[in-house]
Amino acid sequence: MEHLLQYSPIIIVVVMYLIQQRIVVTPEQLEKKHREILEDVENRFASLSTVKDLKEQVSDMKEKIDRIYECIIAVK
């Protein structure tokens, strides 16, 4: 215990420096940053279900274009 009391001023200075430089964060700050990251990701990227739906639509369009092309070729 005496060693701890001897080094306590140094420990306090180090802890204050870490807090001041934002090296150590509180759970509240971490939660806030997490929400910000989730919002950025939601705004920048498409969800997996949206991408799958778009792929299906492109595939359907391709099939329809192929049918139209075949009909045009058959008429000639």
C-alpha cells in the first residue's frame, strides 16, 4: 500500500493525460460513436436484401430482352 501512495501523483497525472488525449473513452462515448458509424454505413451502402432484389430484377429484364430479341429474329 505504501508503494501505491508513493506513486499516486504519477498515476493521477498519467490517468489525466490519457483522459485528456481521449485515449481512454467512456462507454457512453463509445456508444455514441457506434451509432454514428452505423448511420454512416446505412447511408453509404446498400443492404444485402436490396442487392439481391436488384439482381433478380436485372435477371428478369435480361430474360424479357432475350424473348423480344428472339421474336424479332423469328419475324424476319
